[in-house]
Amino acid sequence: MTNTLHRYSDHYAREPGEDVRPVTDDYIVFAMASKGVNDDGIVEKYRAFLKLALEHHPVNIGDATHGGWLRPQRNLTPTNHWKRGRTPDPEAVLAGIDGPSTVAAVFDKYENLKAFVDALAKADIGVSINIAAPMDAAHRCCKDTGLPRHSVEYSLGFRGRVEKLPEAKTLELSTMCGHGMVSAAFARKMLDWVKENRRTPAEAAAYLARFCSCGVFNTKRAERLLDEARSGANGHAPREDAGKPAR
Amino acid sequence: MRIDPKKCVGCANCVPVCPMGAIAVSPALNRAVVDADACVECFTCYRGMSKEHLNPVFVRAVRRVAKWARFRFDPEPDVCPTDALTPEELTWPRIVRRAFSDPQVPHESTGIHGRGTAEVKTNDVTGRVNAGEAGFVIEFGRPGVGARFRDIEKMTKALAALPVAFEPMNPVTTLMSDIPSGTLRPDILGEKVLSAIVEIKVQFERVPSVLACVRDVSKKLETVVAVGVSTRCHPDGSEPLQALLEREGYAPYRGKTNLGLGRITVPGAKAPPAAARRSA
């Protein structure tokens, strides 16, 4: 799955040579074991990864088989309907790990990313560790922590019927769940609700995050995007390929 | 997925949460209904919405009064008040929809939850993409458009003609009736999925020809295509791919970086040639 590879930003729509504000509040670190290679004691390895992440102020953590630290509630009642909390539940994520999966932690500050990666290198958990982020930030993190990159994968953006994609701000919100569980229509609804002052950006971001089934939705970046939408700014329209004119 | 008409109160909360836009409230029934052809069985509505278990008759009565009085509703937008969403037992070939659309269902072919394989995310212990090679992940339907296998087959056939090496453990590859020609099983061609990923590997110098092929075929499809390309770095962490992509006119911004921290810990497991930088 490429659930963190193609997170939309205006960089996917820039003209060649055009400067676009960098994304500086969205860094994902995830751990993945290989069957028969390093998946022995996998539950404890993944828990060690997440416990270490919690020491470095993540904005979300998650397990691909059970979700992030904000999850849907199965048994709401009229009495607690109005008292729904937005308090993250990291213990539920840790307790829910029960076998093969991928676990992830999301950070909104580079310094926290760097400190976590540095701690991971020292912890030597043994599973594969990846950063999904702007490539220059990931490269910088590797240099800062003394880790030579092993492999890289670049997102080249979207082709084909790009006219079917939603507007930029909606796309930026919905692609933060790369599995596609946050629908464009729901993201648009939350943008409208924030504009109408029916919900705060933090409340709207929490609604969206509950649909992400692996916990990589960045609620802090979502809050920023939802807040910016009040001004009417809607970013660049999607276009084919990353910074490449259609041929 | 279906919505139980005995439970549904027509609140429409489920309408926008569907990634495929497959749910609408029927004016005739005043109940939400699922367009079975558009639904990809991703279970987003069922799993993602919180649930109350209110009495449908009571809720409908309240809603009728509120509607008559033109009260402005301000409900929680992610709640099904009567737990009306009901999964159906899926049979072949429709079951393929869920296998590719619901990331919490592991593929039998890969053992991994999701639509692809580990790509280069575990390259430090698998050596799947080695020096001098490039891996491609070509994804169809995402974000939010969906794809039919008949469109995906146009791409697999074109790639096969180049030729390329399809990743044998990839779920799409397992649905090919003839891998050398990229032909998919005919009984799944009409099935729609939230997304599907084709994974291939080529020698590094062939990256431009694959990119050109993907560009050309994408123009003939009814969906969107998202492309990722990967390679193994040199021992000092440098890599030749970014420069090649820039020569091809791309300005890639985002991606994944494997830090090389994985190591073999299962006793007796063998490292593929030139794969692991570190060993236990």
C-alpha cells in the first residue's frame, strides 16, 4: 500500500521553477516487519516503536489493522452523544496490536521527527523504518542523525482523468488518509462547517481522523488547512504529474 | 454494503462519508440506499461511522417535527443514529472489490493489509529493488475516483509489451490469467475498486521508457493514475533517481525514505543478495 506516498500539497500543481510554501508540519515515521525475516516478537517490537514515539510528541499514532488514537465509537447513547471527547487514546493503539501490521507515528515538527529517528537508531528494534515526508526533510533528517539512506521512493503525482479530482484544499485533507477512507465529500463538508462556524477546526479535524483506518491522518495539519479555508484560499488546482507540464 | 430500511431514518450522515459517492437518500423511500455498482465494499461507512442504537420510529418522529418547524439540524456528522449500515456476504467476483478497497482486509496473496506489497519499505531486509534497478508502484483510482479492472488491464498489457517484470506477490499480478501478456482474468474486468496497485521492476536505465508508457496509457483511461518510483541508494546514501527524474522534467517533492535500520532477526532467515546493510 502506498498510504502515505501521495499526500497532496500545492507542490503537485506548481509550475516549473515556481516557489511553493514547503510543508513543514507533516512527517510520518512507520515501522514494517518482513515475514520470516524479522517478524519474531512483532507485537513487542511494534509496541516498542510506538512507546518511543510517544516520548517525542506525535500528533497521531496508529496501527494499520486497528486505526489511530482517535477512533469511531460503537455504542454512543443520547447521554454521551453530546460529550464525545477528542482526547487521544494511545493506550488503545498499544493494546490493540496483535500481530502483523504496520505501525506509524505522525509529527508536526521537524525537531520531534529528528529526535524520534535518533532514538529509533539507538533502540535498534530490528524492523524496517521509513520516513514519509518531503524528500528534502527526510534527507536532512538522515544527515542530522548520521543515517545513510537505504532506499528512496518518489511520488510523481497524478495522471489520467485528473479533472475528476476535487479542489486542492479538499484533496489536501482527504489524501492524508492515503487508503482513501476520508472521502472528498466529507472533507468538503468539514471545510464548509468550519466556514459556517458550526465546528472549530480542531473538532472538524477529529471527525476526519476517525475515518483513517491506520492512524496516519495528521490532525494538526488538518486544523491548519481548515483554518486557512476560512479565508477562502483554496490552493492550486490539481494537474498532471509533480511539477511537470502535460505532454 | 446495504442500509437496513427498517432502521434507516434518512438522516443522510452516511451520504458524504462514502468515498465513491455511492450512497443517496431515496426521495421515494426517504431512506438511504447504496448504488451497488458504484459501491466498492470499502466498509468506510460501516467501520468509520460511530453508532448510536436509537429507536428508528422515535428518531423519524423527531425529525418530522423538526423538519416541519424548519429547525436547523446540527447533528454529529459521523454518526449513524440507528446502526443501519449492514455488511453483506460477498461472493466471487464481487469479493474482489473488498479485497482491494478495504485496507483492513489482508490479501491472501501478500498477507499484507492493503492493495500492494512492501515495495521498498522493507528493501533493507528483502533486497527487492537492488542497485541498478528501479521499482514502480502504479496506482489506479485513488484518490477518490475508483477504477475498473478493464482500465487496469490496458496498463498491464502495455507494460507487459515493453516488457517489464511484474511483482509476483502483488495482488493484481495474482489476478492475471497470463502474466507475460499482462492479461487479467476476464470475470473481474467489470469490477470496481477504490484503488489497485500494479508493481513492476526494471533496470534503472529503462525508467524513462516506463514513464512514457504510463503517460500514454493514462490518457486512455477513465480514472486517475498515481505513480511512485523507487531505487536503492548508494552506500553513502546518495542516489541517482532524483537527477534522472529531473532530467525527465519532473520535480518530485514527496516520497518515502527507507532508513536501513531493518535487520534479520529470525534465526535461519537468509538475506537476499546485497540486501541487508546490517545483520544480527
